[in-house]
Amino acid sequence: MDTVVQPDPMVVCDPGKLHENGIWGAFDLIVEPVGRWVQQYVLGPEGVFAPEVTWERAGRLVSPTLPGFELDVGTIWEKG
């Protein structure tokens, strides 16, 4: 079964996943403001992408895919 998701902001680091008719494969980072959660997908030893960590409203994301990238998850929903 194929699953199609439409998150709000998302990050895809592998240009090979980008195709004319969409993204093939898992996103590296998804942000879902309505639910106020952030989920990080990581390539596992079996060669399959799976959610490694989910943050709800707070926490610090450090990405193995984006060297040097860190995000205080709570700042996504701050009003400025």
C-alpha cells in the first residue's frame, strides 16, 4: 500500500528523491503545526527510513543528515 502525506514544512536532503510528480521516499524532517509536533526520519541499518524521534511542542533536534543543524523545536510555534 502506498501512503501519500502532505505535511506543512518539510526537508528532503537527497535530490534523488525529487521527481516531476512528487517526492519518492521519506522526508528527512517534517513539521506539522496543527498537531505541534516534529518528526525526524533516519535511515536505519536495514536500509529503510523510519521516524527516529518525535518531539511534541519542545525539545532539541540535532540532525545526523544536516551536519551542524540544530533546532529548538519550541521556537517553531513562538509568535514574534
